[in-house]
Amino acid sequence: AQKITQTQPGMFVQEKEAVTLDCTYDTSDQSYGLFWYKQPSSGEMIFLIYQGSYDEQNATEGRYSLNFQKARKSANLVISASQLGDSAMYFCAMRDRGGSEKLVFGKGTKLTVNP
Amino acid sequence: NAGVTQTPKFQVLKTGQSMTLQCAQDMNHEYMSWYRQDPGMGLRLIHYSVGAGITDQGEVPNGYNVSRSTTEDFPLRLLSAAPSQTSVYFCASSYSGGGVYNEQFFGPGTRLTVL
């Protein structure tokens, strides 16, 4: 069965520093997609970055990068040069074929950026 | 494009009342889904649809019904509201062509309180 684990309920980082948010996943499929979403206090779900299981390069989108370690089944989100506006909940999620392409979420990490 | 729209934004119900949460998308996405978000639980899938006329259950379907008569609309019906259904509800959609590699686009959410 699909499973996403985010072991950090809360994280703190100083403004302008980098931070890594952990995500491990469990699937028996070879084809799957990994996604990170941001949820600010206003409540909307914002798509940040995506990694496909066959992608050889780590995904990057601006200040966001995904540290994809397939053998370890981890897909950590790295935010460089943190900004106050990065304070939010961050969710890791996965879709795989065995799960009928359903998107399964972890429980999230609350990131607080301190000035 | 309006993207994914949800109505209402807020709703208060009494136990036993019924209501329908509306969801519409204008991106011609085949895949649509409903999630509920509770504190500390991440997002959990209620029902999903891979196209008009096709629906299936997710992780927490009890107490909810869905139908998909058009590509654009995917309403969620609460048959007899219970306090345990107090939650934030998100509708999401995605293109099916890429399968597990497609991100889902989320609506703004509906905050439901059942008294």
C-alpha cells in the first residue's frame, strides 16, 4: 500500500538559511510521481515541485529543489535562502499506478521562518 | 481560466442536515477528487473520478456520495451531517494523460462545521 511519512511535525529556520524537509515513501510500483505542496495560513494548496520515478536528475524550481534518493525511498524538499513568506505547512504526496493514481499525502511539516 | 472553483467557502450545518459541496473545473481535466483535511491528519481522499460517469471510493468515503455527470463538475453530497464531518474540504483535478506524473490542482477549500 502507498504510504508517505513526514517525520518532522515542525521545523524552524532563520531567514536566508536553507532548510530540508524530510519525506519518505513506500510503494512497490516502478512508476510513481512525488509532489510537494505548500499550504500557507490562508489555506490554499500550492503546488511546488514534482519528481518522477524515472527522472535521473533532481527536480528544481527556483529556490525549491527535491533531493530524490530512490534506493532509500526518500524525496526531501530543500528550500534555499528561506524567506518569511515560506512559513507554512508543507505536504509531501505520491501517486502510483497500483493506487489507481490516487494522490496520497503525508501529515505535513509546519515550517516557521524566523527573522 | 478560473481553475478549480468550490462553493460555498464556509458552511455551518446542524446534525442530520444534508448538503452538497460544489466543485467545478474549466481545464478539461478527466481526473477529479475530494479530500478532507483535519488537524494533524494531512489530506485524506474521500472519493475520486477518472471521467464522467465513473467514480470510486477513497480512504474515507463513509457518509459521502458523489456523482460525475459532466467533465466539469464533481459535487460532494453529505447525506446526514455528523459532527465528525467537521473539516476543510478540498476538491482537486488533474489531466489523466500523464497518469501518475500529473500534479493535481486544488480548489480554495470549503470549511464545514457541523453542530
